[in-house]
Amino acid sequence: MEIEKILLSQRDFFKTQQTKSPAFRKMYLEKLKKLIISNENMLCEAINRDFGKSKFDTFTTELSFILNDIDYYIRNLKSLSKPKKVRTNLVNQLGSSKVYAEPLGCVLVIGAWNYPYQLSLSPIIAAMAAGNCCLLKPSEIAENTMKAMASLINENFPPEYLYVYEGGIEETTALLTLKFDKIFFTGSTKVGKIIYKAAAEHLTPVTLELGGKSPAIVTKDANLEIAAKRIVWGKFLNAGQTCVAPDYLLIEETIQEQFLEMIRKYIKEFQYEPGSEQYTRIINQRNFQRLVRLIDKEKIYSGGNFDEEKLYIEPTILNPIDWSDEIMQEEIFGPLLPVISFQSYNAALNSVLELEKPLAAYLFTHNAEEKEIFTRKLSFGGGCINDTVMHLSNDNLPFGGVGSSGIGNYHGKYGFETFSHQKAVLEKTTWGEPDIKYPPYSEKKLSWIKKLL
């Protein structure tokens, strides 16, 4: 098949060693940046056709991330690529030790539809910076953005270095039969398992960026106005179709009514109406119907309206919710916010611990002890105290999951390391070597070895 030929051409090109040159990497990173900037309108129009994303949201949540990633790697490429000298232990004296960041080879990135540019191109940029040849398979669900990326890259980059492969499940399945040196996947846990199983056939290392039920916890010691504003923004950004969106709200019982009124106020203030610049539509009919089925009409606190023709679901608060309710059995990935109240902070955290480890977790409080317990007790990919989602915007922090929410991480230096092999090299002098490790053995040699090791 055609894609197999492209992969073989990438293997041949990688063997030429050209991608190992920092100048080569920098040249193509700069080229990609110029292409994104000069084609911003085309990219914005494509994503708007897919699910109504505004130019404002496309820049702030997609293109700005990509451009910042490129700038980070251009700025830090020299230091990231430079061999790192490490301490040499006593038994290896006289010698020196270094760690070389070596590109893995030919990598496959499988992107996601909810942030189709960011979640496809950010890992690609990290792989390019690390010196790899790359094959990108965007999600076919966001069809117009898939075609936009294919046009942008395939018309401007040599396919033996960087190529976008279009298609759906059949094409992705065919890709997974091929041997890559790394697979990077963003998507659901269900599909992540399929990717992981296919990669195991070739012993291919995998990074999985998945999801999960990410809690937002608010205690009576929080700044309630700020908490409400930031939770509403983080939850309903992209109509809730965000892997790190607050999935459900845990609220201390004594402040519940007051806080939910603040939530309602900010939903109204942010003007999440159909077709507005602030709000996207649901990506397709299948996801729309899945979300509508999760709306328990008896538990609607606010919202609950929807328009099937426009694929619009109003920001909806569901309260009171119990842990056994259907909406608490799976990641929501939409504009529905279930609310569970608690009396005991520690009991609430224990309930979170009963679930699979989430991709993100958020705590709103000014209580130092509550902050310490949160960070010590809960295991999650990453998160915020007194904010939501914004940890993604700091390229000094790794982004990734843990347990069923993912394997591995990226962003900044962590992305460079994800697409690199850390090659260890020990260089020894050829003089001054004692004979204690060589035969014939003796008790005296053993005693010296015990002192040295």
C-alpha cells in the first residue's frame, strides 16, 4: 500500500542522519511556523466547519499552543540536543560519562478530534525537535481540519520526512500493522487499549494521552466567585469536549446553594448560546445522542435544553447526583456538570480514590492543610489549585496521564524526551587501570571490590 512506501522512504531518509542536525530541525520548525501563521484563516475556517469553533478559541486553544511549542524548541534546541555530562562513579575512574538524546527514528502520531490542531501538531513538533521522521494520522471525525493539515504539510514538506495520512478507522488499522519506532496517541481509553495491543506486536514504545473523570473540588475556604468563574470557563470551553475539563463538581455542603447560584450566574454571563463565538457545537450526532441520554430530567438544576439540528446542548448543571448515577460511570466529554455535595473533605477524597486515576484534578481552597492533603493523597495526571485547565499552558510542566488516563507525557523538555532515546556512553582512559576485576580471582581482590562497589 502507498503508506507503506512512504514509511519505507522515511526509514531510508532517517538513515542519512540529516534529521540529527539541529540546523535541519530548526529550519523545518521555522518553516512550519511560517506556514501556520500565513494559513491561519484557512485553518480557522476548516475547524469552524467541523464544529463551529470561533477564530478566538481556535487561536487561544489551538494555534497559540502550537506556535509557543515551536518557539520553545527553537529557543532551547541547542541545550536539549547537547550531550549531558553526568558523574562517573569510583569504579569507572579514570573515565567520563555522558547521556546523548538520540532520535528514535520514524514515529506515528494519531491525533484527536476535540482539539484537532493542538493534539496533532504539538506532539509532531516535539518529535521534529527531537530529530525524528514523522507520520501524522489526524482524526477523521474532524474531517475539514484533517484535510487542512494534509494540505498544509503534504504540499510543503518532503513526505520522506513529514507526512499527513488521511482516512478513517480502516486506514488507522492498516497503519497499526506497520512497525514504527514510537506511537503517540491521543483519544479514548478504549481505543488506547487497541493501540497498545497493536504496538506490542512490534515492541514499539507508546505514549497514550487518554482521559477520565476529572474532579473539581470546592471547599468552604475557597474564593467562591473566582472558583465559580474558573470552573464554568474550564468546563464549558469547547462545549465540554476537553480531556482535562472538570468532569464533575464536589462541593462542600454548607456552601452548595450559594456556589451553584454563582455557577448559574457565570453561565448566563458568558453567553453560551447556539452559534455564539463563546461556544462550539457537539462534534457529531453520535456524541450528541450519547450526551442527551445522560441528562436526567429529574435532576436538572439549570440548563437541560438542546437542539438536535444545531448539535447544541445548553450548559447543564445536574444536582443532586449520586456516585451510582449513570453520568458518574463514564467520562462525560460534554457540557454536563454533575454535582455531588460532601460534609467531610477526607471522605470526598476517598470517594475519588475509588475511581480510576483521572487525567486532571482541581481543588479550590485557601486552606494549606487541604492543599497538602490533595496533592499527597490523590493520584492524577496533572492539575491546578484554584484554577482549571491552565496547567497545560505552562511548558515547564509535563502533561500526561497516569493509570487508565494515560502513559507518558509531553510539552516542553518532556516532549523532547518522549521522542528521544537517552543513550548512555562511558569513555575510559587506556592507562592506570588496576587488575582487580580480572582473573585469576583472589580474596584480596574481592575485599577491594567490596570497598569500591
